[in-house]
Amino acid sequence: MKIINRMFEIMDNNNIKSVDLSNYLNINKSVISNWKTRNTDPPAEYIVPICKLLKVSPYYLLTGKEDISNISEDEKSILEKYNILTERNKGKIEYIIDDLINSQSNQNGDSKNLA
């Protein structure tokens, strides 16, 4: 699968519109439309910002695979379970994690809350 196809698949799964991407990249939305119509990958200079918006690693955007070589066995197990979930349930898990982090930060007197 090409980068452009993977990019639009991720956007579709996360309800991110082309206009959102064009605004984020500060480019005309016709540029995004041309990438899609012509089935061309975005220039290299946009890969990292696109990944930030889509919340994926450049490795994933480029290959479609997660680079799990540097994570612990516990993290791998959690990631494998997470990847089985539907997008809706992934959102629920992310909400729970954010809530737990905020709660933990509040207990520790840390002012770095998420959300």
C-alpha cells in the first residue's frame, strides 16, 4: 500500500478531513486533493507533520508496520491487544488512559494534565 493510501485510510478511521490536513500543513486543500487524485505520496517535508496530526510514527506511515523493536514485552502485549480493538474501543481506551494520567498527576501535585 502506498503512503497516500495509508494516510487517507488513517484519516478516514479518525474522521480527519482533507481540509483539516491542509490547514494543519498550511497548504491549499487542492494540494491534498491532487495527491489523492494522482495517487502520489506527499513530499518528504510533510511526512513528519502528517504523522503528528495522524498520531502515527513515520515508520508506520511508510511501511504500515509498527516498529516495536525498542519496547518491553509488557508494552508489546498491550499493543497487540490494543490493535485488536475497534476504532471506537481504541478511543475508549485512550480516554481511560488520559483520565488515569490526569488523576495520577493530580495525586502527585503535578500540573501537567492532559486534555
